Amino acid sequence: MYRIIFVTCASRREAKRIAISLIKERLVACVNIIDKVESFFWWQGKVDYAKEFLLIIKSNKKKFPKIEKKIKELHSYKVPEIITLEIVEGEKNYLRWLDESIGR
């Protein structure tokens, strides 16, 4: 089962560090970094705001525990956003490339 994982980061430097580490360890096939994300959220009993960088990570369910562990090691937030969505369908050549990239 393939997964998309969303992670928000406080800085571009942190986002790149996490992305490169996940790629080098072959835990993920691809990471997109989207900047200028404005986040509004509840934190410590009040509405808070942050400008963040969003990682869109492609991998599979089997790799998720190691991905989560690595993100927590590198992330600056006390409670980082690490959420997954199942990829229900995808272009077959892309999914084959994903498998080959992470050494399924």
C-alpha cells in the first residue's frame, strides 16, 4: 500500500534536511517542498499562526514506522505534523518507479 505523508516544517533548511535524509536512506521515493504555507491551529489553548514549509512525501505503508522515527529525530517541533493518506490508485509506471526507488 502506497502512502502520501504530509509534514510541516518551521524552515526551508529543516525541510531540506528531512527530505534529503529520507531520500538518502531510501525510505521514500520523492519529497516535494512547498513554501509559503500559512498555518492556523490550536496550540496550548489558543489559536496560533505560523509560516511553514510543507513536505509531500511518497512512500509505502511498510516504510512508515522508520520514516516517522527519522522525522521525529530531525524535526524541531515538540509535536510535528506527520499524517498519511493512502494512495488508492496511481499510474502504473509511476508506482513501479516508487517501488524501485525505495527497494520495496
